[in-house]
Amino acid sequence: HDVRRLPGESDLCVAIGLSENTVERWSSMDDGRTWIRTARTQCESKCLLYTLALGGGERWDDLIIAAGTIFNEIQVWGANEGVVRASCVGHEGSLMRVRFSDDDRAVYSASDDRTARVWDISSSMASAMSSDEGLKLS
């Protein structure tokens, strides 16, 4: 669902987000010729996904995940611990796409209910907020 280079790690590393609400870190000690999985974290909810986005800093410990579940909910969680930090509920259809804002303080989502929403996740990642109505697409 998403892949991101982690330039802040000591080795050549990438994070890969997977559809079973899991993220893996893959590292190469030989400039990309051989790769090994060096970390794997599954979100505590273990929910299947339609979409996923990776955000946060340049290191594994700072990586955050926005996971669009099969239950029309977005779960925001950290790669280091797998604990849901925020849940964004409001779409009435399947989530087609989630993305982080450039500063990682918001999550954008689009659904097959023909709405797009902006979710504020900036308040210590404790809660997510959205208006009752998203932008209606025609």
C-alpha cells in the first residue's frame, strides 16, 4: 500500500505498509544488493485495509501510519508500538485513499460515499476531528 525510505536510519532502510495493517522495516548493509527484514509491527486492531499511508519523521521510531480499514474508519498508529493513537470515523462508504498533509498534522481521505475529508490529528495524536460533512464530490 505504501513504501517510504527512512533516511535517518544508520543503514539503507525502507518502511513498507501492508494490507493486514502491518508495517515492516527492511534494511540493506551492502548498498541495496541484499535486503533483510529488521522490524515488523502490526496494529493492535489487526483489521484489514483498503488503503494505507506512511508519514512522520525520517526514522522508524517516528513513523506514523494512517490506515483506512474495511469498516470505513481511519486508524492512526505508530510503527514502534502498534497502538492506535486516533480513530477517524465519519465516512459512509469504503475508503479509497488516505494521505498525510505535508506537515503530518492532518490526514486527507476520499471515500466511495463521494466525500473527501480532512482530519485534524495534531493535538498530541490523542483524537481526530472532522465536521459532520465532508466535501461532496459530484
